[in-house]
Amino acid sequence: MSKSFSESYKEAGVDITAGYKSVELMKQHIKRTMAFGDTSDLGGFGGLFHLDMNGISDPVLVSGTDGVGTKLRLAFLMDCHDTVGIDCVAMCVNDIICVGAKPLFFLDYIACGKNYPEKIARIVSGVAEGCVQSESALIGGETAEMPGFYPEDEYDLAGFAVGVVDRSKVLDKTKIKAGDVLIGLPSSGIHSNGFSLVRKVFDVEHTDLNRTFGELDGKTLGEVLLTPTKIYVKPMLALFDAVEVKSAAHITGGGFYENIPRSLPEGVGVRIRRSDVRVLPIFDLLAKEGSIPERDMFNTYNMGVGMTCVVAKEDADRALSVLKASGEDAYILGEVVNSEESVVIC
């Protein structure tokens, strides 16, 4: 047990003993992720991870970093802190899976106005759950108590993930050609982007987040908005093993119009029939309540599609079968066409 203590620092607003208690409370959650790698004990100056090179001839490390954004405001208002960690992990590992990489480990960063150890542990429990879902190890992190910089009851949360892929298995979008198909994997909801507009439309600071709407099947507004981001690692890894996936796109900020083009080469685009998009009710409600044009909705939100991938037409049935066996109700979202316009929704 550390004997470190500073009364002067505590009087300035930083209680280092609270930090030690936070670490102790975190350990039970972090332990859940240790099955996914030979890692170091928590508390050192760096997180160690033993890289298993079995079956990898030319390893390429892939990294990703992101935060939860203003969705955190919903967590503050609802005093619900055990799911935003899933969002944080998801936003990172869903990006690196689009390269073809398997996530290996994750580190988080929590900055807060005041360190409430139980609250910090609840946040980390969500991070650990996200790591379990993505089969990656939580090997370290940082909690920074910053009085006067953040309000006492608020915090920010960000993270960093590293994965690995054999160079020969990096997804190659240059193989995409007209006639290929675009497959969509359903989202769990709004995920973790566009919440500045969400907060404005629903006036979350002044509304009852426990209210219900007919469109939400009896769930409360707060419950639906705080639904954590779906993690696509396991189904996508299963898909990579079954068919040739030419590219994948994580549909986050910028929606269809910004993210899908990143997964396409020059000279081709995707044609999507609007009627084929399985839009979740929360998006219809958001558009109605905010009088948001449909073009803006598709340029901001995932609209019910959290991940897309491109496969050859002859591989489509096999791909859908594999994804459905992994629990994903995936479907053909569109087709690849020769076009200078990357995304056409008609």
C-alpha cells in the first residue's frame, strides 16, 4: 500500500488517495480482460502486452483513438456511467477492424473535476465490457483529477486501441469493381456521434429523459439515447475468415456520405435504395422532432447501419450466412457501380 499523501495538494482540490482507491476498485473489472493477452500488472509506468506472432508472417500494427463526445452529457444527466466505456472502446476498435486488424489491447484516459472512486470504477467497468466484447486486453490508462478545469461532477473519456493484421490480409479497396455488393450491419442506435444535434433537438437539459414516445416501443428517451455503440469485431473477424472482404466502413460522424466513400476507390460508387435502408425508429423521431432534412440525417447519423462492407456478388450469400451465424441481421444494402459520385441514395 502506498504511503504517498499530500495535504497541500488535497487542499488544492486533488486527492491522490482517491486515485489509489479508484485503481483498487478498477482491478476487478480489468481482470475480466486479461484472458485476451499476456499482459502486465496494472500500476506500472507502461502497459505491457506480449504479441503472439503465431500464424502472422508479416505483422502490421494498426492503431485508433477516439472519445465518447457529448453523449457524455446524457450520462451526467442520467447519472449512468457504466455504458459510456463501451462506446469509447467501440469507437476505436470498430475503426481498426475496417483495416482487417484484430484488436489486441486498449488504454483509456479519464479526466475529471473530482475523483469519485466509485464513479470512476463504474466508467472503467464499461471500458472493460467493451474490451471483453472485442476480445482485447485493458492494459492501462490514466485518471486525471483536474479541479477548476472540469466541474466536479463531470469528466471526459477517451481511449486508444492497437490491433494487428498480416500485411497480406489488409483489406484492399482497389479490388472493388462494379457489380460488387454493399452489405450493411445494423446499428444499436445513434451510437456515439451527432449528439450535439441530438441534445439540441430534444433539449435534453430541460426535458424529462424518462419520457416515452410511441415510436420507441415503450423505452424511455434517455434509455434509447444512451444505448451503447455496437462492437463489430467478432462478426467481422468471422467474415474475414470466410470470404474475401474488399473493404469495410465504420459509419460514424458524417454518416453515409462521409464514411462509405473512404472505403471505395476512385471511379466507383454505391447505389443504395432508400427503401432498403432499415432505419431505426430513433432516427425517424429525431428527424421529425428537429425538422431535419433527410440528406442531413444521412450525412450525420448511421441511420441504423453501423458498419458496411463490400464483397463480390458471388460471395454475398456466404457473407450474409456467416454474419447471421455471428448474431448480425446483416443485409444487402446496395451495389457498386461505375460512378464519379461515391454514394447515391435513390
